[in-house]
Amino acid sequence: MAVRTATFLVLLLAAHLPLGAQTLGPGYPDRYPPPFPERRGPKPPPLAFSVAAEIPLLGPVSANGAGLANGRVVLHGPLGFVSVPLAPGEEVETVQGSPLTANTDAEGWVYAPEGGWRYRTLPAGAVVAQRWWGSRHGWRPRWSLRVGSGTPSPPVLINGRLIFGALDDQIYAVRADNGHRLWMMDVGDRVSRPLALWHGTFEVEGKPREVDVLLVTPDDSLSVFALDVFDGARLARFATDKLPNGDAIVSAPMVTEDGKIVVAHQGYAPEDASVLVLRLEHHTTAPAPATSGDAPAAPL
């Protein structure tokens, strides 16, 4: 009888503990060290960034409200929002406001493509997952994580992984079904801007190879990182010291439907700004020279 009573008390206690209530971050033990699942296919090939175009603007530009709409990038400046073409020859246009944040709803939830799950980060340093239990019960908590620092940017979901950045300089990947940690990667500075996913196909040794990449712009504004979504390995880095004019990337990375990577760039002088259109290429391919867009600089 005593054994049965003790077992019942243990089960009762476990039922009231939050699922996945570990704390993530440097210095915190990983209580869930699951082995990596097998990689499907070969590793990504070595990659490199190149500048496909640089479209000048009259700055300063702000990251607040940056986004893509109708094949153009929308940025905010001192006089409001403008829509900037991603190719030379088109005009910069004024617009009323920023586009909706991609992949999230008004409350910051990210939904699984197949439905039934949703996730979000909380600025104070937490990640929560909920599951849909039907119209009668609605969304119910499934698991949650504490993070050892703030998590102001929304997560991204890919291949059963939930990936998010934090103010402790880390990028974290956890299993979407239970929150168990898969990997973490230090990118050298805080991450408060949204992450982006990029998918491409390269020909390697005569065969096509599909690659999924996580794009990160840390708050130091000096780099764009391309990380392997499988294990967080660094695949490529674009550094602003490659640019002749200024050293600040002031927006999250944005990915167009045809695979262009777009960031807003701010030069040393407040009025000196531009939109950078980047490409990810196999590193054996000679990078294309940067081209300046012909779109006229416009007061923002």
C-alpha cells in the first residue's frame, strides 16, 4: 500500500509540473541531450555571400516596420515609409505603412504548416508551445521553456525544429514537439531582430543539392550569418567591412520569392543609406561585382 501511495504522489506531482520546463542558456545544464536525428541527404556545400545590387537612398533608415511587399522592400525614415525597388530603373514610392510581419499573427504566434500547433517567444525570456484540441477546448499549453535572457524576436519553424534568437548572443534550436534542445550557436552579439529562412538548390559534383539556411543579423549590425538549420554550423558570413561606405546593417534579413536576401544598410553619414540585395552562392563560383541601382535617392 505504501508503495502504491508513493507512486501515486509522484505521478500527481509530475502532472502539475509544466512540460519542458528546463532553462536554456550558457551555464545552464541541458537536461534533455537528445541525439541528433540522421541528416537527410549530404551536408550543405561551402557557401559565400555576394552583393547583387546596392540601391542608394537618402537616409537615415530605420529597422522599425521593415518588410517585403509586392516584390519591393518597405523601410521607415524620418518622413515616413517608402517602397524601394529591388532592381534598378524603378522609382522609390511613398506608402502609408509597413507590411504585416511575415509568418506571425498579431499576437506573435507562429503556426505549424500542417496545423494543430503554434509557438511564440516572450520578451522576458520564454518560449511557449500550444496545441489545438478542437473547437470545444481550443488552444492548450503543450510545453514551455525558460531562457536565461530575453527573447524579443519571433521563432521560425522548419523541419520539426523551432529556432529562435536571444539576448545572450545565442541562437537556439529545439524540437518543436517537446522543446528539447538540439543545438545552440553563439553569433557574437545580441539577437533581437527576426530571423529568416532561405532555401536554395546548388549543383555539386553534377548533382542538385537542396540547402536550408537560417539567416541572422545580430544587433552589432556588422554581419549577416548563414547557419545550417540542422546543427547550427556557420555556412557563410557577410561582413560590412566589405562595403566601401559605412558599417551598419539596420534590418533583419528579408528573403524574396526568388531567393534574394535583402537588408537595409546605413552609412556613416545619416543621409547615406542603401538597400543591399545579396545572393548566397557556392563558394567555387566567382562572386558577381556589386552594381549600384539607378533608382533615385529619395528623402524618407
